[in-house]
Amino acid sequence: MRKFFEKFKNRNQPNTAKIEPTGDTFEVPKNHTLLQAAKEQGLNFPHHCTVGACGTCRCKLLEGHVSPILDFSYTLTEAEISDGYILACQTLLKEDVVIELDFNDQIPTHPIENFTGKIIATKMLTHDIMEVSVELDRPISYTAGQFADIKIERFGRHRSYSFANAPKTSGTSQLNFHVRKISGGSYTEWLFEQDRNGETFELHGPNGAFWLRPGDTPLLFIAGGSGMAPIKAILEDALIQEVNRPVVYLFGAKTQHDLYCLEEMQTLNDKWPNSFKFIPILSEEAKESDWSGKRGLVTDFLNTEITKFDLKDAQTYLCGPPGMIDAALLKLEKANVSIEQIHYDKFLDSRQLEVQI
């Protein structure tokens, strides 16, 4: 009888997770996901959607066994799963585990805090993408590529938006975000229907694991739509930091009317210390138009002829809609690009998150 109760007790005790290479160790209760337990114990664990759709919380399982709530293959590629990657937000522990996070000397260490903000200006960048300028109650520090969660009182769920400008060393209280109008999206339809200057909101951040890793290899960026925002911020900050690496940036849009930040890209081209190629690619431009650039899907141009370097030699950064990112991941996998060299941020709208919940 004693052995029975000891076995029952052990079965309900929390397991332990250890993070490499930091050595941080924390308990994971039986009914908690790996991510949930890490957040409750104050660890800065990269995450975004929390429902297994974006891939931000992916980590590598080095030791132990886990039980997935949602099949990891919904978000991760076969190569990622084969290499031992899991989604922390969809992972329950069967036993003690050791996981590996993509830490390096450049990992963001900014405090994650709550702020109060106010919309101070808006500007249309395209017919469905708006630049929203806001002012916070105090300065925030972040790393280029990260995002913030924004909540307006009348809407139940927060929305996540990437910082669209390079950060300032001492922090800043004025920020820009790029917001794309979503058909049927209550928040964006509210934002676009009339002047919202003066509206207040809560901001939580910074968050995210999307930032420029150190190295001397070529840089390949692939984005679509408002995925321009974090990559623009990364490139602007890299210029300030005097990063001297060749860059190819493939930007996918439907038509010429969906292109924006062209002047900013030209400025980067003019000032970049190494080769810099910004290549817009249009998928639905009318055949009879005056467009002389590339046509098709942005992922159609993942080849050495365009980049002028072997894909597997580059660090690759993907940002935009899930379909584009999933297609790019397949192309990169076929090109034998190492998983460790690929970093991505899927832009999910609130409808996609609600489907997963």
C-alpha cells in the first residue's frame, strides 16, 4: 500500500526543465505547458501566439520525453521535428527535460513591462497598411525585430505589432507600428474607419525572438505585407551598428499599390557598407502595366541566380503571413539550409488565433 501511495505522489509531482546554455531550471506542474510554467516563474521565454501557430516558442529537446497537446507538424517542418524541435506552448512533460534555446551574446535582455500609450498620428502607407505613431507614458527599450502586445479596452484580446523603427540606446517613448487592415477584423476596422488620434491603450513588451544574430555570413530577408516593419527596423539598426554583410531582401506584394517604404530601402541601399539588393516581387500585377520588375511569388526567387550567394551560406530571416513563411521554409529545406540559420516571425491575425483556440 505504501508503494502505491508513493507512486501516486511521484506521478503528481512537478517535473523539472533545464534550459541550455543558461542553466536556468524551473518546475513544470503536470497540467502546465512548458511555456506556461516558464512565464509563471518569471523567465524571459520567447513566445507570441501561445496557441501553437506562430513557432516563436520553438526550442530543442535535448533530454527527456514530452507529450504534445497540438501536433508539432502543424507549425514546424519535418526537418525541425527531426532535429528535435518542439513548441513550448504545446508541450506537457512526461519526465524531467533539458531544452536548448537560441541564446547568444545579442539576446534581448530588456525588462518586459506594462505601459500606457496614446495614438498621436496616423499615415496611410498603402491602401490597407497604416503607420500608427504612438507615445508612451515613459521610455521603452527593445531590440530591432521585437514586438509589443497592444490592448484597447473595448476589445477583449490584445493585438501584437512589431516595432517599425530602429531602437534608441536610451530607450524611447515614441514608437511607430505598421497595421494592416484585416477584412472582418473588429480592431483594424475600428482603427481605419475614422481618426483615432488621442485614443489610449495598454502596451506590454517588448516580446519576441526575432532579431539579427551576429555573424559574417550573407543576410537574406524575405517579407510580405506589414512584415516590412521588423525587417526595416533590423536593417536600420544594423546600419547604425555598422554591420558589414551582404544583404538580399525579397519583398512580396500583390501589385505596385502594395509597395511601400521604397525611399527607406533606397536610403539603406545608398548607405550600406556592403552589397545591398532590395527586390520587390509582385504576384498579381496586371500584365499590361508598366511594371518591369519581378513577377510571381516571392518564394519563386529563392535561388542563387537572384541572391548571388549559396542559400545555405546565409542567415535567413522571414516575416509575414503564414502561407509565405511555410512555403519559404520548404524551399530553404530543399536547398539544405540549416535550421539554425533560419529565423522567422509569422504574422497571424486575430481570426487565425481564435480558430486555434
